[in-house]
Amino acid sequence: MTHRLMTALALVAAALMAGCAAPPSQDLRTASDMTDNDRRAKLRLELAAGYYGRGQSTTALDEIKQALAARPDMVEGYNLRGLIYASLEEPKLAEESFQRALQIDARNADTMHNYGWFMCQSRRWDEAGAMFDRAVAVPTYREVPRTLLAKGLCEARAGRLKEADRTLTRSYEMDPRNPGTAFNLGEVLYKLGEFERARFYLRRVNAESANANAQTLWLAARIEHKLSNAPGVRGLGDQLRQRFPQSPETLLYETGRFDG
């Protein structure tokens, strides 16, 4: 769930609005202010984002090259190019892309978010945390809960569970409707041995059928097992059998490997 979640989180950062040279200060920018190059770059950026979202990274790279040829100062283009190169396992080119985006706009929080996650995947824990903090500190940034979620996941990966607890709790308080935040916070609390708190978050996730999956039900069952709630374990196990009979989590439940 975490991998799928963080793929979706990375995609959000590839903003699809192309910036252009500023019009007169007394006017608001409208479509009529866009040049042919602006339109061409915007279209190519949208195509690149679509291909990237479908896992067609090489085709996405071709499109982003054309976007940047039309608009060499497009921050969103370099930001997405960094994501594409990261998916192609080209870390040097990915880093150069994120750095170029920040050279153009040093306060672009979307780029900071993606660059921070790239650093986290490279196990550069301290640098990643600092980059996430830079994004969160941008006053106009509207995706603070998303970046706090990414930071919390990175801290958990690094084994910094208490820090992850604080960060994910802050993210949850800002956006309690995000099931990914609740699940990952519950997982961190389970590892910390704070089972009552973990139970609270997993119950919130599993209360909505659309949010519940084999992973969320299994974690909830493990929490109830730790709390010696046998009826609760059986109820969650029944849901696993009925809804996800072929899942690895159901096999773990059937074989009683609650600590596996």
C-alpha cells in the first residue's frame, strides 16, 4: 500500500500549469497571453504526465524533452523530468533535473517534495528531511499534509519511529480524511508497541469499506491480537477470508503468523 500510495503522491507533484513570461502588472494572465511555445510546452507536459502515470517512462521522457525545448524555463517540466529519470533508475540525471527546477524557482515546494522523496529512496535520510522541511516552510504551499506524510514515511524507513509518529500525527491532524496517513501512522504505532493508539487509526480506515484492503485488515487483526481481543481477531479474519481469500495476508492469518 505504501508503494502505491507514494507513487500517487509523486504524481500529484507534476503540476500541469505552464508558467510564462509575466504580462503587464495591471492585468491578470489569461489564455490569450500564451505564446505558441507556451501552448506547445503545456500540451507536451500534459502528455508526458499522462504517459508517466501509466508507467510509460521512456515515452514520457520524449514528451518532456519536447516541452523543455519549447520552454527551457519550465519548472514543472524539470520537476517531472526528475521523476521520470528516477523511475528509469538514472539518479544522476534525476538529481540534475530537480536541482535545475530549483535554480529556476527556489521556492517551488512541489519540486522540494519530489526531490525529498528521491533523496529518501536513496537513503539520504537527513537531506530528505531537510528538503521536506523546506517545502513545508513555504507560506503559499497548499500540500503540507502530503509532504508531512512523505516525511513520516521516510523517517519510518530510516527506523526513526518516534520522529515518524510525530510527523504522521501532524499530517493526520491536518488531513484526517486521508486513509494512507491513518494506515501508516497505525503501522508506526504498532511497531512502537502503542497498540491502543494504533487501533484507533486502523478502525478509522477499515470503517470505510472502500478504504479497507488486505493490508489494513491484517494490520488491524495483528493489533487486536496484541490486545488479546480474540473476537476482534476472528471478525477481521472472516473479512480477510471473504474479501481477499488469495491474499498473502489471509495466508498469514490462516497459519497464525501474527508476528511474521
